[in-house]
Amino acid sequence: MLPAKGLSPYRRFRNAILGILTGIAFVLAVTPLLAIIYIAYDRGKNALSLSFITSMPSGFPVGIEGGIANGIVGSLILIMLASLLSVPVGVWAGLYLWDQAHTGFAKATRLLSDLLLGVPSVIWGVVGYYVFSTNTGFGFHWGFSGLAAGLTLGFIMIPIVTRVTEQALRDVPRSYIEGALALGASRFQVVRGLAVPAAITGIGTGVLLGVLNVLGQTAPLVFTNYYNTGIPHSLVGSNGSVGDLAMQIFIYIHEPSKALHVKAMAAALVLTVIVLLLDMGIRLLAWGSRKYAQRMG
Amino acid sequence: MEFNPDIQEENEESLNEGSRLPSAVSPLTFVSPTEEELPSRDLVAPKDLPPEGVIKRSRKAAHAKMLRSEMLFRISLMGGGLLVMGLFLTVLGVSVVKAWPSITRFGWAFLWTSTWNPHKQIFGAWTYLVGTFWVTGISLVVAIPVAILSALFLSDYSPKWLTGIVSTLIEMLAGIPSIVFGAFGIIFMVPLLRDHVEPFLADTLGKRWDFFNGDAMGYGILAAGLVVGIMVIPLVATVTRDSLVMVPRETVEASYALGSTKAEMVFFVKLPAVVPGIIGSVILGFGRAIGETMAVLLLIGNQASIPTSIQDVGYTISSLLANTFTYAVIDPLFSAAEIELGLILLVISLVVNTVGRELLLKLMGGRLAGSVGGG
């Protein structure tokens, strides 16, 4: 006798239920994330305006009036300092890992660099404190300052830039490199004239990825910079602290004041929008370079 | 184009003459260059060649010079590697050296001592370890099922036109800074838990198990765990999705050919095939959750007590450090104890991240987006 046609009701039910479950789970996963953006907008919209971005905080407690210009300027300073440290070092180390990929020393370096990716941000804060900010013992004795915080954030960025640079260089076709070497180019010429230009979008993506990771970091700043309601005149010393967007949100939300919470949510929205725009830029860059690579064959 | 009879005729004529070339093309000629046109003989080759040995030596010297510069370049590249190594040693060195007073004073007992009394100079990690694992545990219990099922949705169930958009969306949402999650928790999650969820839990499950009873404060390990869970979902989902799409098409097709439904294919073939990937992604999620600082600091209530109920407040290692480190540095033993806590966290994170990464790298052959622990 032939088996009955089609699936048994039990199997059909089982088939449907898994599909529905995955759909529900996906909605459950995305809803809170979108809700965060919506709630930040909903609670912060009373504070949002163009002058919120361009004016300094005022009133007492500081921030109850005015905007977040100090945070935006400070975040820019920190990102600039972090990039100044991490881009040269990261690209340098990435070049090394790519060029001498199979030596034992490079393998050890790669392992340590990957390990650094997993260091929690509080630990970076402690390290930054003892290297840059502390006033006793070894270290630079810069106090709670923008320079200390920027370089600590640079520490966080270094392994990210290293990793992405190495990956981008590996994506350059091996045959190009070998062709250039066969024509008698020196390694320096290959790196300068071929490998780095070919991988430059990848490296740029890596730097932006690092900036993205560093932008929302708050914990290291608690140890090395804290916060400034104005714009500092110097980056070192006892009044060298800079403002920072993430830190500003933290301080505002930590107060049980309704008005500050509104400001905090507006600032959170600004930070989220900046991060998402940056993320989109990275994706466009990566997508564009892929397209370009396809056209070049 | 107009037909030109003249050319036609001309060509015919030339053909008739027996020449295969049209007359317009002159035959190839070669005129040898005159004496002036030639480059001077001195330039082409010196009249008196240096002896063989000299040439060899100069070649050798040039070669050696090239090798030297190549070597120099390679060594100068090594500087970058040394800097990264130096950075790692700095991280480890600072943590160990600064924690040393506490390590020597308390020994292993530090791990299971639950007293934390700066005035009496007694420090123990147990309270914070328990708090950390409560928050991480709650977050993973929330995140893992949702993340794995939504990874399945992304890899198999979502319609084609939607896949690209929602995958990008979930990857982008993974980048929202943790301080924003913390603010969201305070504004939205804490009131929600305080007014609705926790009284409900106490009324239903709490009647049988004390574990669900509590003060309904809103703040506590539940709020922190939930928010960290939300934060971890995109990471786990994306990495699981990445390993799910690596399952070979042949395997999937073979399963269909044997008559399985889609759900059977996914559940009995695809999921078992990516178990290492799922474990790896969960481990990475654990690594992210355990190092989470600011969101937890804002939500957990920051009370150094061991939570006995899901509504209790607590303290985690990272939030303790972020909260109290700046005044702990005044007392060397106090700060050393805090840094020893940090060292424990560091070791756990490093082990967890390495294991997770290794599992995933084996599965996916080298491509893995970097993720930084917490913020």
C-alpha cells in the first residue's frame, strides 16, 4: 500500500511552529533596539533643537539649560587624539602581521592583538589611569585630562585597526604582490606603491570601526578624564579635562532630575544618530570598494 | 559610405601587375644608421672592461646593499608588532603589579571571602563574583534563545528581499553605545519592572518560590540582566547567522532530498552542523556581557550584597571599579583589592574571548568582526 499523500498533520504543525517561532524571536530581538531609539526621541524631543547641539550647558545644576556643545567638541578631541595614536601604530602592526605572517613572532603578536580586543573597558580605564593620569609612581602624571583619555581610547583602538588593516592587506591579490616582487621592486616599494593603496579603503573602514567602538566608551573616561562643563584651554594637567557626549549622558541620567533626564535622552539620541550614521558610512565605504573591485576585475 | 569606382579600378590594376600590395604602401626599407646617429661607443660599453673580479664584487655589494635595506625594512616593520606586544604587556603588567599587595595579602582566599570592608582592611571577591555571574546569567538566558531563533530567521526563514535589510539593521543596532542602553534602562525598564513586572512576579511565582519575591524596586540584577541581554542579542544573532550561512548547500539539499520539511532540515541538520559556531557566539556574548560596565552600573543598584532573589540589588566587578576606583586609589590595599577584582575579570574575559574566537575561526576560516568588551 502506498503511504498517504502529503505530510502528516503533526509534521506540518511542527514545520509551521518553528517558522513562527523564529519570526517572533526576530521581532523580540529588534523591537527593544528600535524602542531605545524611539524612547530617546520621545523623552528627549522637548530639548531637541539646533541650539541644543551648538550651545554650551548652563543653569544649575549645570546642564539644566543649554545644550551639549562641550560634549560634542570634547568627543571630537578625544577621537582625534585616539586616532593620532592608534592609526599609525595599528597600521604599522597590521603591515607587520601581513608581511611576516608566518614567523613565530608574528603569530604571537597576532594572538596578543586578538586578546587585546577582548579586554573589558574598565581594565582599559585602570591601565589608562596608571599610565597617564596618576600622580604617584610611574606614569606620565597628566592628571584627569583630555590627553590621558584620548590616548587610553587610542589603546582600545589599536588592536581593532591592526586587525582590520591586516585583513584588508590580505584581500589584496597575492599575484599582484608577487608580480611586483618578481619585477624587482623592493618590499618597501611594494608596500608603499601597491599594498597600501590597494587596501586603503579597508584600512579606512578599520579606522572608522575603531572610532565607532571608541565613541560610546564611558568607563575608561571615568578613570582618566571624567567631565568638563566647558571647553578646556589645555589638554594636560588639573584643568585639562574635556567634555564628552557619553560621559554627559551618564552624569545627567545619574541625577534624579526630570529636566536633566530630558537632556540626557536628547543627548543619547544625538549620540545614537552619530553612531548609526558612522556605521552607515562604513557600510557604504565597504560596499563601494567591493563594487569598485568588481569593476576592476 | 559611397562606393568609389576609382580605387576599385586602381586596385584591380595593381592586382593585374602581379603585386599583392596596394600601390599606396611603400615596401619596407631598412637604412642603417649613420655614424652620428649611433650612440657613442663609450656609452654602450666601456673600452677597457674592469677585471671579472671587480664586477663580481660590485654586484655582490649591490646585492648585499639591497638585502640590507630589505632586512632593515622588515626589522622596522617589526616595531609595530613590538608596540602591540608592549601594549599587551602594559595591560597585564599594570594589573598584576598594582594588584600585588592584595594578591600576597589575601592569597586564594580572596576568591571566596565575601567581606568587603575598607576600614578593617578585609577584602574578598565573592559578593562581586556572584553579582557578575547573576547579571551575565540572566542576560544570557534572555539573549540566547531569542538570538539563535532570530539568526535562523535571518538565514532561512525571512523572505529574500527582507534579509539584506534586516541583517544590516541588526548589525547596526549592535553598535548602539552601552551608555544609551543604560539611559534607556533608567528611563523605561526600571519603571516598567517596578510597576508591573516585579509585582506580577511576586504575586504569581513568588507565592511558591521566595526566589521571585522582593521589594519591587525596579533597580537590581533583573533590570541589569535584561538590558545587558538586549545588548548582547545582536552580537550573538549576527555571529550565529554567519555560521549558519556557512553550512554547505549540498548538506541542505541532501536533507530535503530525503524528504524532510524545512523545520526538520533546520532543526536536525543545520543546527547540529553549526553547534561549534553557536557555542562560539554564546561564548563571545558571555565575554561581552561580563565586561559590561556603564549600563550595569546605572541599573544594578550598587549594593554590596549577595542577591538571593531575582528582584534583589547587587554589584558587579566592573560597576564596582567604575564607581569606586577613583576614591579607592588613596588606600593602596583598597585599590589593590579592586585591581585584583579587575584582574579576575580580565583573565575570565581573555580566556572566554580566546576560546570563542578559536571555535569560530575554525568554523569560518579567518573572517570575524572584532568586538570590544563593553563600554
